[in-house]
Amino acid sequence: MRKKILILLFCILPFSLLVAKDYNVDASHSQVEFKIKHLSVSNVKGSFGKFQGNLSADNNKLSALSGEVEINTINTNNKDRDAHIKDPEYFDVKKFPKATLKLISISGDEGVFDLTIKGVTKQVMLEVEIFGTSKNNKGQEVIGLSLNGKINRKDFGIAVNTPNVALSEEVSLLIEIEGIEK
């Protein structure tokens, strides 16, 4: 009988280690940022102040991620520019108040995501780096990860008539996430 229990434990233990843990994105320790070249000579950086999301990971491997950003909370450190890019030519926040991101698949350190901006969904490739897990001061498990990659603004209907010399088509994304176990 004892031998059967040991065999059973050795069979079950590896599978129990593969169970994904679920996390909520901790917005106070996370950032959603972008960078775009302006007039071919400088980069303009921006971020979003309100976002939320969930993720699952097992053994420091991402297995699910979804999130949304409130576009109206965009901040490029210039109030006039922020107001302008909320207009229909750019993000059209009255009609499309949120952007979403959802993991479709992952292989190694590259993930394929569905990114939806202005009602347009495109698959994008983002590099995924998981920093590991730790405990916060409340004893909760936290996980840290980073997503980064590039998208084409015109693919999402953003400033399609703006010449590339004025505003690059390529937009760099950097998403830093700290998740708290549910």
C-alpha cells in the first residue's frame, strides 16, 4: 500500500507543478507606454494612466494575458497634444474609449497577441520577459514581466494621412506588469 501511495505522489506531483496561477495586474506597479519618432529627429513618449488586466503563469511561463487601456488617460506631457490625439484622426476616444490586448500563443520569449485599437484588431508579436515571482509586504505572491515590440500606427487607422516624415509609422510599445495572485 505504501508503495502505491509513493508511486501516486510521484505521478501527481509533476502535474501539480504545472497548474497555472492567476494574477490581477497591479496598476500601481505597472506601466503601459509607447514611443514614436516625431519629425524624424526625436522620440515622443507617452503612457496611459488607467488600465487593467489579468494573467496566468505556470513555472514562470506565461499562459494567458488580457488587458485593456482607457485611451482617454493618455499622457505625452503636453496637454494640447494629448487633446489633439484623442480626436477622430488619431484615437477617436469618444467612439473607441478602450484598447485591448489578448495573448493568443507563446513560443519561447515571443508572444502573439490580438491588439485592438480604434475597433481594428491585428495580431502583433511582442517579446515577453518574465522576471519571476516574489512575495509582497502583505505576503501575496507577485509576478513581474515585460512586453515590448513595435506596431504600425496606420494598421489601426491612426493618423493615416500624416506623412511618415512628420510622424513615424512605427510605434514602440513597452508594457511593464506586476501581477498579484488572485
